[in-house]
Amino acid sequence: MKILTIIKTKSTRSITILFTVVIIISLLFSFIVFWDNQRIHKTLISEYKTDTLNKYKIEAVNYNYNSVFITGWIIQKGQSVRRYNCSVVLHDIENDSYFTIPTEMVKRPDVTALFNDGTYYDNSGFFARVLNNYVNKKSKYGLYLLNMNEGNNTIINTGIIIERK
């Protein structure tokens, strides 16, 4: 009987340790994925072609006490957007450097309805946010869109200049 109690205790301890290790690894993995998706990446725009076939609309550039928010949509007319792969890029005009900011897809069935050409554009919307500590108060930033949907790989200069307030 005593041996069974010892075996049960060791087995319970092993399961508890294994469970704890799995939870810690899962949390660490989640943190790494979150961190990678939220950080700013330097971008070489020379790797992308410029293109005027893309249609886009920047609907808002809003500022609050700690962030700049950018919303809009981008499509290539006649090409369905099944898998979202678009980013907002800021061009630091003073330093001539480009960086990609975290961008999320926003469902936009209104864009599909707007063009009404039988093409699926619902995944064309975006929301981007950059913290103010990444945006220098003294610099001006050009707003670019990087469209990599369906292997498009194009960079678009929107002509919009962002100044931190």
C-alpha cells in the first residue's frame, strides 16, 4: 500500500511539473508572436515595385496622447483578396528611412459592394497603430502602403504627410 502511495505521489508530481512546463512554453510562444506582430520593422522599399494599378483609400489618420492610428483599404481591381497581406509603411523624410508599422486586417464588405464587379474585396481593410515614442515630434512622415496580396509586392506612395501633434 505504501508503495502505491509513493508511486501516485511521484506520478502526480510529474504530471504537475509537465503541465507547468507546457503552460510556460505556451505563454512564452504567445508572447513572442505578439511581440513580433507589434514591433516596427525597418523596410527596404527598393525590394518592391511601384504600381498604379492598386486602388486605395486612407479614411482616417487620428492622433491621441500616445498613438497615431491609420485606417483605410487597398485593392487591386479584379483581384480577390482571400488572404490579407498589406502593411502601412512610414517614411521618415528627415532621415530617409522607411519602417513598417503593425497593421491588422479589417473586414470591409462595403468595399466589395462599392466596386460591385463580382470580386471579393472584403479582406481589403486595414487598421494600423504606431506609438508616439516611435514617431519623432520634429520629423514628417510620408504614408505608404505595402500591398503583398496574392504576390502583388507593390509599394504605393499615398502622398499623405503625417506630423505628430
